[in-house]
Amino acid sequence: MLRRGVRCFTTSPHLNANIMVTLTLYGVTPKSLGAERHALAALLMAQGSATMSNTQQYDDVHRTAVQLQEAVEARAVVDQAKGILMHALGCDADEAFQELRRISQTRHVKLTALAQRIVGDQGIT
């Protein structure tokens, strides 16, 4: 570092929830990183830490939203398949769902995959 002209440095950590951000400042003259630089470094670290925390929270919320959307779509397909079975078998919704579960378990096929096959006019094979 001396060959690169660095004569002093300071590294400061900032912990925000489960994210640690560190900031290292380098100076080209000895003792050039006084207290006023540490205050600026603290502000920069707090901003960086908040940004990382917000990004992580956004990712968590986005993942949850995608999972909920997939669940709603899967539920709609299962309900459509139940309706098809109700019509074909002349049964009520509970009986149609029980039949879907039975076929799913005996054929080792996920319920939603089975429902997609029924709705997609591929039939139960």
C-alpha cells in the first residue's frame, strides 16, 4: 500500500439487523483522516447499510408476492378441475376434491399438476 501512496487508512463497520457494511478510507498523507472524515464515513455507512437492508426487505416481499400469485393461480386451476369433475361425475365440490386427492396420491402426481392436466383437456391417464 505504501508503494501506491497510501499513508493512512481507517476501516469502520456498521451493523444494521443482519447486514454488516464496512467502509475503508485511505489517505495519501499521514494523519489525513481526522474526526471530520469519520463523521462523513459514518453517514456513508448508514446510507449503505439502509440501502442493503431495504434491498433485502424488497426481495423478501417480492418473493412472497410471487409465491402468493402462484398459489392463487394454482387454486384457480384446482377449482376448474373440481368443476369439470363435478360435471362429469355428478358430485359436489367436496367429493370432486376428494377424487382429485385420491388420484393424485395413487398416481404420485402433484394435485396442481393433475388439475392442470384435467383442465388442459389431456384427461386423466
